[in-house]
Amino acid sequence: MNIDPTFRSRRSNVLARRGMVATSQPLAAQAGLAILQAGGNAADAAIATAAMLNVVEPISTGIGGDCFALYFDAKTQQVTGLNGSGRAPAAASIDELIALGYANMPTYTGHTVSIPGAVAGWSDLLERHGRMTLADVLPPAIWTAEHGYPVSELIALGWRTQEKKLRRDPDWQSGDIDHGPAQPSGYELLIDGRAPQPGELMRLPTLAETLRGIAADGKDFIYRGEFAHTLSEHVQRYGGWITPADMAAHTSTWDEPLTADYQGVRLYECPPNGQGLAAIVALNLAAGYDLAAMTPADRLHVLIECMRLGFADAQQWVCDPRVHPIPLEKLASKAYADQRRTRIDLQRAAQQVPYGAPLAGSDTVYLSVVDGEGNACSFINSLYMGTGSGLVVPGAGVSLQNRANLFQLDPAHPNALAPNKRPYQTIIPALTLHTTGEFAGALHASFGVMGGYVQPQGHLQMVVNLVGLGMTPQQALDMPRWALAGPADGLGAQEAGGLVLIEEGWDFAMLADLAQRGHRLAPVTGFARASFGGGQIIQRDPKNGVLIGGSDPRKDGCAVGW
């Protein structure tokens, strides 16, 4: 580990050997660490952490959402990819939505609720890679939901933004056709109809009961019992299509990860329907440049242009590959990158990039776990836009995602809404392995950067920071970020020039240089810097097994080691 004494990092790296967990909330990180200390491995600790995040950060993640994971088995040196995302219901219909007056997918109605895949994903990850059961790893989350916890600062700030949605206030600016009772079940996630304040104790007794049911009955509690019936009735009350048969039909899938090589490491990403393809294309493009030898302005310009092309391809192709074929081998190839790289002008920002810009996104949770044996789990779990649809399963304390909002209503588009089809997904975990020397095949790092369309951009920046520029995990996370803006920022998908969000901390002269090249820069400061996502990184030194952890200062969390 090379420390740069001139770099003013906001935190020190966390160092340990027997295991480490990094995530966006300290209580969740400690829950995962306790499982490691009880004999669990990286998979077991990941699910304990994910379940605790459902309790302490319920505005971003949970049972009603989806998950993805990459798991590195230290003995076999194999990486497996879990797709724990749900599909559209069997009755999903473009024609029905158009008849209701929608030109695009609605945002918060029952139509946007796809089948929640998280609990099946939890169960399937444990079954394939874990040593423990759901009954073993859920008790910390159950106890905390039942007895309460003090709400941390940034989570409390985010919770406040979800009040109107959870209450379904009449003046709530959803833009959707709304239905439902006068007293929505979203009140289960509020205190007397309001969000909890920082430091205020929050209890979630109905969520505790749901978690207790999962611990006792496994994933069937969600997909084949009373919960599935209650969820279906509630979604239908708000115009949606989900039925108990849809819930019972849900399955996770195991997929071959996509890869890209960069300076002695190999990046692994989950394949579509996730947007990891954007990171793979961008990194393949970046591998054709000596970024470390460039001036900061040249380097940042090249990375932005690589990302523009990566997103253009992702927007064109990312969909459910089991429904619509995708030429993944070609898109992820070096030959394709060599061809696409000719579009990059080293002196000018691209004014027109085929196929559009990044999609909008919102809250997510990411966690990384590496155990003492070198197994690693890179895991992400989300409801999409904050509390997702804002619909909460009555008596269960479970927010339901609005992932189906990412479908298109154009029947000819690869990502068009269709029955039993998975939508474009923004949430993506990442892993890197060594590819050269005596440690080829060993774990390099388990990492991720949450936050909608920022995620592949964060992955690109973290790989370049760690590998190309030789930073430690905490340094890589502390560095100011940039992000291509998307429709969430009020831009049309084809807007020429593509606005670039710039976090405070970059050199002014460098930004002036970028502006002269045609980049349209928008500074972001203060709490708004959360829009750049929150990352977690655990790197492993293959020589001695030392774990080096960093946690994003843009979130409430931390890395904890043993």
C-alpha cells in the first residue's frame, strides 16, 4: 500500500486481516462484521448487512426491491454473478398505459412495481455460497427493527424528501394518476406522519414481523404466502398488475459476468439487464490511453468522452437478454473499443453521441464484504427512487420499488415493457482480479458506487484511481467526482454537448481548460454532492492478506475490520 503524504484525504484507510465490511450505515456494517466473527463467510455477512440496511436505511433499500451480487470464491478463483431483479407482471400492457394517457412509463403508480427480487436473491446467494441460513443472519436486523435505532444524519435528510410520497399528499407532484385509501400504509415508515429527525429513535415493528417470517419460512414467506396476496391486492389498488401467481413464478438467475482488462486487473460487471455494460465499454476505451502520463485536464476530458460512448451503447442495448438478444461479446470486445475510440477528439467535447444519455436514478445501498479467506461479495440492493413507488405493503413495513418505470413504451425498443420481462437496471456491483504475475487470479478489490446513472461512471473513476493512478481505497473515494447529467437534471436525452456535473474540489484552471474544449460544466456543492453517489471499496493485498478499506464521506457509513 503506497501512501501519498501530500494527499489530504478526509479519512484514513481501515486495515484488517480476518474480515471487513464497508457500507453506508455503521450499524449495518457492524451487523455484517458480527456474522464474520460468528464463523460466517462473505456471502453470509453480505446478507446480514443488506437486511440491516433495510431497517436503518429503509428509504433506499429492502425486501420490496431488487439486488445484484458478484461473488469471488478464493479457492476456485471464480466470479459468479447473481441477478436478483424482478420482472414485469404477466398482465403488463403498453396498450393499457397508452389508453390511460401515458406517453412514457408512469413513475409512482402500481404499474411501476415489478416483482421484488431481493429476498429470493438473499436466499439464493446463501444457498450457493454461504455457510449460514436466513434464520442465522437476520436476527440483528429483526432486533433493531423491533427495539429501534437512532436515525443517522444523511439518511434522515433523505427520509424527509419521501414524506409526501409515503403520505400520498394531494399536492404531491407525482404527475401520475393516483388511487388508494385516505390513510396510505406509507405511514408505517413515518412517525406521526413525518420523517424521523437525525438522532431520533425509529422503530419498525411491522418490518420486524416480516423479517421474522422470512427467517422462519425462507423466501416462500414472500413469494408463496399471505404476504404475496397482500402485496398483489395493494399494487392493484393503485392500478398495477401484480398477482400472487406472478410472485410465485419469480426466480433469480446466475449469469456470466462481463469483463474488461486494464493495466493488470480485470473488471467484472453483471451483464444486462444491468447497466454494467456502460462501465465495460468505457474502461475498454480508456485502456487505449496512458492516463497517468496525461495532464489532469486531458485525463478528465478523455474519461468523460469514454463514458459518453459507454452510455450511448448501454442506452441502445441494455434490456432483458432472455427476451431480446444483445451482441454482448462484440460490445465488450477490445476490437469494438478500438473502433469506437476513433470517435474521441482529444481537443473537443462530443456534441452528438448516438443513442442518447444516461438514465435518471436515485437512492440505493451498496455493500462490500471480504472475509479472512479472501472470499468477496460485492452486493447492491435498491428500491430505485428513494422509497420506490412509495407504496408500502399494509402491515408489513415493506416499500415497493418502481423499477418498471425504466421500461420504454415504444414496442420496437429492446427495453419495451412486456409481460414477464426484466427492465433496464441501474444498480451494479463490481469486482477486480489480478491478471498478471504470481498473483494472477487473486482478488484485487471488491467495490461499488451507488446512485442511479452515476454507478458505471463511479466504477470507471474508481478503477482509474486505484489502478491507473495508484491511489488507496480511501483516497480513490475522497477524490472529487464528475458525472454526465441525464434526464433527472432537466435535460433531454439528446441534448447536444451533454452537461457534466462537477463536484467541488477540482482545480479551477483545469475546469477552465475543459470549458474551452466545449464541456458544459455545472458545479455541485454541499449536501447536493450526494448526487455523485456513495462508494465502498475493500482491496486485498495478495502478498499478506491485508484488507484495505475505504468508505465514502458522502454517506453516513464506514468500513469496519476484524
